Amino acid sequence: MNALEVHNLVKTFGSVRAVDDVSFSVPEGSVFGLIGRNGAGKTTTIRMMMNIYIPETGEVVLRGSKIGQEFRDKVGYLPEERGLYKKMKVMETLLFFAELKGKTGREVERKANEYIKRFQLSDRKNSKIEDLSKGNQQKIQFITTILHDPEFIILDEPFSGLDPINTDLLREIIVELKSKGKVIIFSTHLMDFAEKMCDQIAMIDHGKIILNGELKEIKKKHAKNNISLSHSGDVSFLNKYDFIEKVEDFGNQTGIRVKEASQIQQVLKLLVENNITVNKFNANEISLHEIFVELAGNNSSNMKAEA
Amino acid sequence: MFNKRTIAIIKRELREKLFSKTFILMTLLIPIFMIFALGSGTIVNSLGGNTKFNIEIISQSPQLTSAIKSAFAENNDIKEGNLKVSFSTKSKPEFNSFLGSSREKLLKENLTGIIFIPDSSLQDKEIEYYSKNPNNSSLFNKLRQPINKALIDLYFQGQNLTGNQINFARKNVDINGYKVSSDKQIQKAGYGNMIASFLFTFLLYFSLLYIGAMVMRSVVQEKINRIVEILLSSASSTELMIGKILGNSITGVIQMFIWLLPLMLLISTSWFVLPDELTLSLTMGNILFVLFYFFIGLITFLGLFASVGAIFDNDQDAQSGIWPIMILIMIPFFIAISLTNNPENTIATVASMFPFASIIVMPARIAITDVPLIQILISVIVSIATMSSIFPIAGKIYKVGILMTGKKPKWSEVIKWLKYN
């Protein structure tokens, strides 16, 4: 059962087709990753899902009917470009955004206090937003996203600019929200995060969806002829064998692709024969990163730098 | 359109504006400034009046000299030392040579001026004044009356007239204005209504511009901060705009109410007594009308200010983009000011029933003259119609503009936005 379906969205800015016939669906209870490099069309797609941009064609369907105010009330949205009223106090800010979603009263206040405590902001409760550090402002922003207990949580690049501790906190909360049956959609250019957290992904490049589906299935499908290798020693000699299609060095790991699945054992043999110390040899394993590189092609270099 | 989200936004705007230091300061400072502005005219006048004058009055005949001398005998300005006058008698040629020798003194302003009163003045009341600055109304006001008195006394001398008859001849015509209105009672009019008219004009003008600029800045800020994106994930752009404009309009009306409070107390209580020249014939209804019009005006103009804020993504560009609205406010302002010269001028009558202008001109007219009910009705209909038609247009511009960033759009592009849906 799909909670949210995106059908054939198109949006152009001037002569640029920022989002080009994008379709995907988000199942109930899933963590969904919209992944792609910067400028691929992630934010524009999300803004159309949020009803902020009106798509030229296509529609977004929430459990069978077109999205409208009902969806706005049920969603918590963390935009890529964060923003709060600088002059407002922390508590005022939280209560205002909850009120916009129709939540007022004691219960919200209690929950706000709970989150403030959890994010270690108790001493800043009556501070003005402008007096908070950037990291703390981001925490407040995140609390405003989830305080009204939304069914859908849409996070646009949630991890950008977060330090490792807050990244972990955010990840923890996402897992927790998932366990409560919430639908979580986030966009990221960090393949690593997407791989660890998502059940479902849609990969977008140049405004087009190039891959879409359950992460497990996708990996299974792409991993067939793939080896993920952790080793010490130079493996570049593998390039001269015809049955090896590609050797890609990712630093700590090397991805090796063979033409037929049956040739995988041959690779292991070659490695041993050439005195390579194999720390980890993972057959039928492929990272999302590798899949992206494979699909998006030549432009892989900047992807890697960001990852 | 009007729902819990709009109310949440209105509440936030009220909290931010109504309880801000700037608001409280403005609310208190403006009346002080007004009093100062109105009072400064008098202050400047009295300052000018305090300059010390040194005058030489030369008459052509001894009778004239003695008459003038006695006319100045009881003069207050001389007693207070503000005016120093010396008297002498000289024939025309003597006077001419005296004038030549006094040139240096006059130029150095040791001597303010020389007055020559020829014998012919007993026929035509024409006298001559020689000075470096020969147009000094403050001085003339001091001199005119005693000299006139002397000439009149001398003229009627020996004609066997009673003191009353001479006093009558001395007195100038005094025009007393009486305001005729649909009320049965005819009241002696003072400057009160003129001042009230000016007050309404100034307050409406100032407040529309001030609150307008405030709304515009806050829209630009929301755009720069990107808060607007979060707001739009909860509420529609229409709800957002309505909330913002209503919040600020309510703030404005409360402020105006506070400003007009002294006037209301003046009308409805007998706590204050005004001098006769300032008698005021205003009703509570007039004041409520001003508040009502101000509210309509705020909604009309704040819609425009908000959409200008939405068009631009920084304060400077927005400031330079408000000229179309400025024109809509400035022209009516000047028309309303012109009412104090002639309350019946046709331009003002038309403007008081013209879109946009009606907001500022009609309250000023109502204060100063009796406006026919039909004109008030037309004005109200026009104002409400203007408000209702401008709001959706402003809303469209706001909706498109609010998410635009980057290049400053051209006006032609903004007009194109109106066709988007």
C-alpha cells in the first residue's frame, strides 16, 4: 500500500527542465530516500510534493486523493534552506509552528519541553533564536518539524551542516519515528546515509528518475557480478583480464565487476596468487554509491568528492 | 481563508508588533512630535518677535511728531525693550541728507530702519520705510497700529467727534467665521477643525507609510530567511498574506485609536476646555469614521506593500520598488492638505470619492466641512470596492513573488505573474 504517489511531475525554470517527468511511490511505514547530486532536482521535487511549487503537469496523490490542506496538516517539513524568526524566543517559535499545524495547548507544550530536553537545549528555552548557535538553531528547526506529531516527515538534506553527534541524534530519531509507523522521506546527496537508512529509494539525475524501488531489491539486482573487496596491496593488475569489466578504487574499498557471476571465484584465486592480503571479500555486494556511479556515468567524480 | 492558521499568524504578528519597543515608542512619540510641529510655528514667530528693533521715525511736521510720540507712549514693546524708537521732525531735503548719512548705520544694522511720515500721509496714509531688509512683517505688525492711531487722531482733530466715533474709525474689520452645517445650531468656527483635518491627514499618511514599510520589510525578511518555505508547508500563501495584513492592520488601528484618544476625550467629556479660536465641531461618529477608513486603507495598501516585498529579495531593491505605492499615498496627502486653504475645492471633492485617494482625502474633508451623505456613501463604496479588487491582485503577486529569488524581476514580468494560477 502506497502512502504517497508522485505521478509525472514536470517543472521548468526558464529553459531548464529542473524536474522532468518524475514518478515514484512511497509505501506506508517506509523510510524513503530521494537521492542525487546537488542540482539534480531533489528540492524542486520536494517543493512540488509540499504544494509550494505548482507542477506544470503531474500530481501528488496522498492515499488515493490529490494532496491539499489535509496533507499540509499531516506533514512535517524541514526545508533545505533553514529559517526561523530571529527575534522570537525558542519556546514561542516551537509553539507558533505547532499552532500553524493546528496543535495548541498543554500537550504540545509538554512535548516541546521533552524535545528541548532531549536536544540539550533546556537552558536556552527563553533565549531568542538569534542568540543561539547555528547548530542549536538547526535543532530547533528540527523540533518544529516533528513537534506536531506528523504522519509524514519530509526532510530536505537533513544531515547537511550537522556535526557527528547531532547526526547520530537525528538518525536515532528517524529510526524511532519509523518504528512508530511514520513515513519518512528525505533527500540527500550522501549515498552512505541513504544506504544505511532507507528501505526505498528514488535516484534522480538531471531532473529524471534513473532508479526507483526497494533498496534491497536494487542492490540484489545490481550486485550480481560485483565484488566488494577490502585488502592491502596493489590490485591494478586485475585490469588486464578480459573477464573483469571494471576495477574501481573507493579508498578503503575496491569494487570489482566481472562479466559473469561464475567468474567471481576466479578473482579470489587471482588475488591469492598475486599475494594480495584479502581482509574482506564480499561477493554479490555493491554500494549505493557504485550503483549511482554506474547509472549516472561520467559525472561520478564530483559525487565521490561529496560522499 | 479565515481559519486557525490565519489566526495563528495574526497572533504572531500582534505579539511581534504590538509588544515591540518600537511600537510603544512610536505610539508615544508621534503625539509629542505633532504637538511640537504645531507649536513650533508659534515658537518661531515669537522668537522672531523678540528681536530688538531700533527705529528712527521722522515726520515732516511737528504736529505729526508729537501725535506719533504720544501714540507710542504706552507701547508695550518699547516698555519691554524690544523696540527702541526715536522721533524727530525733518523737511524732505533734510530727511534725504539724513538718510544719506545714515546709510552706514543701516547697513551695519545698528539702526533697523528709518520711517518717514510725510504730511501727505494725512490724506493717503502712505508712509515710507528705509531699511536693509524692508519687508519685515514682524516689525510692521508692531508699528502699524500706533502710527495708524496717530494719523487718525490727527485727521479727525477739531472735527468734534466723540471718542467712540474715533475708536470706530481706528478699528480694523474683524472677520468672524461661523460654521454652517446641517445641525440647526450655527457655531462660531475656530481653527479647531482645520487642525483636526490636518491631523487626520498627517496621521493617516504617516501611519500608512510607516506600517506599510514595516510589512514590506517583514515580507522581505521572511523571504531572505526562507521561513516562508516552512510557513507555506503549513498554510497557503493567501492565508499567510491575510494573516500578516490583518495582524498589522489591527496593530495600526490600535495605534491610531491611541493617537485619537485625546481628541475623543475632548469631544465626549468636558475635561479640557479649548480657547475660542480652537473650537472644534467634531462628533464621535467622525472619529469612528476615520478609524474605519484607516482600517480599509491599511488592508488596501498593506496588500500592495506586501506584494512589493514579495517581488524583491532585499531591502534596498524593495525600497526602490515602492514608488508606485508612494504616489498613491502622496498625491492624496497633498490634496488633503490643500483642503485647509479651500475646503470646497473640486479636486478634493473628486479625490474623496476616487479609488485609493478616498482613504486619505475623505477623513480630512469630513473634519473640515459638512460632506453630503451621498458623497460619503459613494466614497465608502469606492473604498471597499478598491480594497476588494486590489487584494486578490496583490495576493497573486505575493504568491508568485514570495518564492522567487535571484534576479530582480522587471515590472513587465511582475505583470505576467498575474496570469499564473
